[in-house]
Amino acid sequence: MICTYLGLFCVTVNPYKWLPVYNPEVVLAYRGRKRQEAPPHIFSISDNAYQFMLTASAKYCSYVPGDRLP
């Protein structure tokens, strides 16, 4: 697995090769599920943030840092 949770954060290691972890089937597997209900993945973090944003009465901000090789 290239993802793990570190407290509230999802840490992802870039394997510098294509892996089938970002396809529509994976998106559906994480949609609407709580973080503890599925293995660590960035889709879990993003869906939970989106659901919180829809239900929270306060302003909300997400920060997704990253690095990419050309």
C-alpha cells in the first residue's frame, strides 16, 4: 500500500510508476464511507472533507501539498 494515516493526515508515497489506485471503481469504494471503514487513501480524506464541508456551518479549507516530477 502506498498510503497510510499519520494522525489526521494521509501520507502517500509516490512509487513513480502507474498503479491502478486512481480509477472510478476506487472512487466509488471510498464515497460516503468513514475513514476507518476502508484502507488509507487520498479519496477517503477528500470525500470526508467534502462531506464535512457540506454539513458544517463554518467556512472550511483543505490544503493538499505535493511534489511531482516532470
